[in-house]
Amino acid sequence: MLRALFMSTTTVSTPKDITGVQLDLHSLMTAIDRSQAMIEFDLEGNILRANNNFLDCVGYRLDEIQGRHHRIFCTPDHASSLEYATFWKKLSEGAFDEGQYKRLGKGGKEIWLQATYNPVLDEHGNPFKVVKFATDVTHQRKTNAEYEGKVSAIERSQAVIEFDLNGRVLSANENFLSILGYRLDEVQGQHHRMFCDDEYLNSPAYRAFWAKLERGEYDSGEYKRVGKNGRELWISATYNPILDPDGRPYKVVKFANDVTESRARQAEQAGKVTAIERSQAVIEFDLTGKVLTANRNFLNVFGYDLNEIVGEHHRMFCSEDFISSLAYRELWDKLGRGEYDANEYKRKRKDGREIWIQATYNPIF
């Protein structure tokens, strides 16, 4: 035959055990009361009590809120909404709620609370009140809103793309996609190398570039890149490693502007200046008349070497009569005011020989 032995697992609590549990609970509630903003409501939303931390958050005294409804902390629109009625219905049925909530303190001051609303159950499992634990996150919300505003402004005005540390594209905004001529699905998951020419990709400079970013070091400059269908373009950009809470880089955000047209204009202007340098005699002065530099054509015309004239005054090229004249002072006064002068001028070479030059004096702003 079989004999079964059943042992009771019921624990009989002694008064000493109960006292210990009560002490633990009291210590726990005291710790929470010291560290958290706490308020209690009945199931209809009327305030039963609140601790000093909560009262400090909202700026009230206890006698100003006790017995009043939770809606005193809400905007009239929110307090009269279906969402608000559903919120209290949910709590009265014993359902927990958490999140960040916009609330109003005394005098209508807007505050944000990170909070949990916790229905408290009786011995039969029925809710009979709600305890709210909260932390004031108003400063954090404002700071985050400021950051988000700045990021949104950057997103609107700049081309932005994000990469992981391996160089693969995580995301890109419309400005970036428009400059390069791609759709997001064409670049997401692809490597940064798709925007570079083969010569640069195979260079030590490209490997050093990504090694630098992986170390968390920033890089900026003007970069030649390749858009869709091989179109060459230039961007002025910064590559910014983003660090995790431990200070380790985990992705790279690039902010960029298309400078292709301005680079083309600069190249055109540089070409024109080079052409002028090749065909014309050119000399530069500061506003007091001292020589800054001169090109080979000018030096040949006047018979000097550059080191003989840099730092010397313009008067070295003029006769004594002209230097002491009112016309000479008026010439430099006019140039000092930013006014242009053009004419035929009598000047003097190194060997003392007189020459005539057709010239323009052009103030640079």
C-alpha cells in the first residue's frame, strides 16, 4: 500500500515577526517620502495628503489642496477632456499609469513631472486609493526642448547625415539627399565610400580619416564628393563623433553645406587674378602707403628685387616735387577713404629714369 504524508507549509507569524515587517515597511516609506514627491488621492481624484517634496514642486501648502480635486494641477482643456476622464476611470479600476505629465503649480506655473500613479488595493484586491510618486523634470524638459529646437534648426538649414563607426549610413535628411541626388533607401546601410572617388578611397588619407573619427576626433574642411551618377561636388562639412555616457564614440554626425558653386566662382576669380598677374604689373600697399608685395612684372618695370621694396613707402617711386605736393597727399587721402583712382602717372625707376604708367589704384575691402 501507499501512504502519503502531507506537511503544512502555512507559516504562523509571531508578534515579533509582524513588528519587524512593520518596521521594514515604515523605513521603506520614510525613505520614499524623503526622496520622492508623493501625493495620495481617493478613487474620484480628491486629494487625501501630500508630502513636502510634492508641495515644494507645485508651490502649495497642504491646507490649500487637501480635499480638492486633482484637476487643480491641470489645464482647463485637459481637465475637461475625454482623455482625462479615461485616465481616472483606469485608475479607479486598479490600473497603473506612468509617464511624463504636464501639470500646473500654484499661480499657473507650468511644470513637468515624471510620475507613476499606483492604485492601492485592500485585502480583497479592490482599489481604494491612488498613490502618486513623482520627480520634477521641468528643467530637463526645457533643456531637451532647447536641444531639440537647435537640432531642428540645423536640420532645416543644413545637410545632415549619420554614420556608424564602420562608415555605414544610418540616416540622412532631405537637404543632404537633395545635394547628392539620392533617395534615403538608396544610401541607408551603404558605406560612406559611395560618395568618394576611387583615388581618394585607395589613399592613406581616407583610412586615416576614418581612424580619426573612430577615436572620437572631430574633422572639418571642404571635401570633394561624388553624387549620384558620378556628379562631382564640393561640400563644407564637419564630421562630429557622438559619445555614449561613458565617453566612447558610437556614431558620427556630419553637418554640411554645398559649396560647389562658390568653389567654381573662386576658381574663376583665381583664374582671372592669375591671368592679370601674368599680363599686368601688380603691387600691393597698406593704407599708409607701405609696400606689401609686388609681382615679377612690376619688379621688371621698375628694376627692383622684391626684398628692396617690401616695407618701403610708395614715395620711392615718385619725384621729390610730386611727393611734397598737395596732389600726392590728396591721392593717399582718397585711397584711405576707399575711393578708386585711375590715370597715367609719372614714376621713377631704381636707376632714376622717369617712366609713365597707365594704372588703377584699387582699395580692397
